[in-house]
Amino acid sequence: MPILSRADTSVVGRWWWSIDRVMLTALILLVGIGYVLALAATPATNIALSDPRTMVMIKQIVYLAVGAFVMIATSMLDLKQVKLAALGIGIIFLILTAFTLVHGVVIDGGRRWIALPGFTIQPSEFLKPALIIATAWLLAERRRTPGFPGMMAALGLNGLVLLMLLRQPDVGSTALVASTFLVQLFLDGLNVYWVGIAVAGFGAAGFAAFEFIAHVHMRVMLFLHPTKDKAYQAITALSAFGNGGLWGRGPGEGQVKHYLPDARADFVFAVAGEEFGLIVCLGIILIFAVIVLRGLARILRETDLFVALAASGLLVSFGLQAFINMASSLSLIPTKGMTLPFISYGGSAVLAVGLHMGFLLALTRKRNHAERAAERGAGATMQDRVA
């Protein structure tokens, strides 16, 4: 982007001088890595439009371009527009998520998708960032308006979404949404006693899932007692890192993508490890760390409670999702079908994470006192919460 004058008062000018350019650069790097791995994870022997694998690669490149556009466009919103956008998106995709329970497409045992001409969409992916922002608004508004039932509304809304995710079933997304909500409650001032109760509840829910949900039980047992035949995906993914070594086997030279059906999605990090080596994998981890730490640094200086709660929730969800994907590929935790943001294949995943990080960039933009007053009026502050 050309250098813009600080005197430029256009939307783009104000955006450029207020956006966190370090975080934006790191996110664009992830999009670039996603482009490279879209090529690397496609085991095509020739580039021909008649080859389905080539079409998958082209579709992913298009998804990445659209996802980057969505992220940048969303990052130009002010706080009021962020709230309105989240409200509209939340209502639409809450209805669509409920629709999947009745008429959703079943893939790998989960009824999470809606079939559209030429592609499928997973509404819950778009619902997550909207839910985080809606929760932050409800919790902050109850501090601003005495008598406003923000806590009860937030509990009810999150409970409804968690119930729908469990019905799909999508245990990973359920855990992710619940963890994010708990962090937001804690930052809002939830008593440590209730935090302990919630953590105990997480443990009980995890044990119940292990005992009563067959595929969860199987994945945990395979993690604890892996065998070559039954833990094929995890062992194959782990061996890919060993094959890649420090510098990798080279672009296109990896073999894991020929043997793992989820190589371009759940195990794309293993593809990166085999073809580009430990150095590139550490670089990917570093980029995610820069985004999370940079966001946390911005939040620590934030005085608006809504912004602090919304941005922290978005960061926790983003960072935890990346951790789960990479840790699964390294067999540090049981395998879980969760995408690596901007890198794994998937239209819904890429577009939703573009929206997700666009909201985060918009929330963490620098604002002067006049802009803050115009956007939030007499909104709640972190000092209000402490008081």
C-alpha cells in the first residue's frame, strides 16, 4: 500500500494510520503461507482443470483472496459498525446453525453443513466471532445500564449455541466456545469461586464425553495407547515431521499428502513440516505468537470494557484453535478436526477467520478521545468494572 499522509481524513487514510500494522502484516503472512500450502498439500501430478485436485487448489486460492478482502474490509469498521455487523451476522447464522440440525449435510458423522450450489457452508464458523462480540456487548452494557440483564442474556445465548453445537455434534467447537466464554466472564470480574466451579464442570463434561461419546472415547484411547493400525493418521502425521527434518524435503516432495485424506485440512501442519522443515514450522508458530501477543499488548492499554472483552475473546478463540490444530498434528493432544487459521483448506473456515480477525483489527485500532466518545458515548470502562 502506498504511504498515506497523516493529514488524509478519508476512510482508508484513517484506517491506515490507526490499524495495528504489525498484526496486519502477520495476518497477511499467514494468508501467503496458506497460498503456498494450498499448492504443497495438493498431490496433483499435472495442472489441468479436469483434475479435481487442481480445482480444489484453485478454490482454496480464491477462498484465501476473498478471506483477506473480508478481513481488511471488516477492519475498517468503527465500534458501532462492529456491533451492528456482529448482530446481523449473529442472527443470520444462528438461524442457519439451527437449520443444520434439521436439514444439514452429514459429513464424517457431523451434521454441520448446508449444501449450496457448488459448495457447502458451515454456519457455526461464522456464528463464533459474532457470539464473542455479542457476549462482550451484553456484559459491558450491564455495567453501563443498571438493571440490564446482561449476564443472564449472555449465559442464555451461549447456552443455546453450545446446545446446538453439541447436537450437531461438534465437541471441539463446543469446547472452544465454552472456553472463550469463560475467559470473557473471568475478565469481566467473575468470582474465583465460580471460576473453579466452571473448571470442575469442564472436567466433568470432558469425562462424560469420554464415557458416552464413542468417537471421543476412541480418540482419547488412541492418544494414550497408539497402535500402527488404529492410530494411522496421528502416527503418519508425526512421522512427516521426522522425514522433513530441519530444512524439509522441498516443495512438492512430501509424501504424507498422498496417504492422509485430511492432509490439506486437519494435518496441513504436518505437510509444512515434511516439505519445509522445522525452521518453517517454528516460523508459523512465531507468526501466531506475534498476533496473540500483539493483541494482548493492545488490550492491556484498553480502557473500554466492551473492546477489552470482545478483543480478548477473539484472541483466545483464534490462538486456542491454532494451538489445537498444531498440537494434534504433533500428537501432543488427541486428534481433533479443527482447522489451522488461514492455512487449512476450507471455504467456511477461511472466510470465517477473515471475518474473525477483521473484527479484531477493527477493535484494536488506535482511537483518539473524540472518536471514542462518538463511538461509545458514555460506555463502560475498565475503571467502571473495578469500581
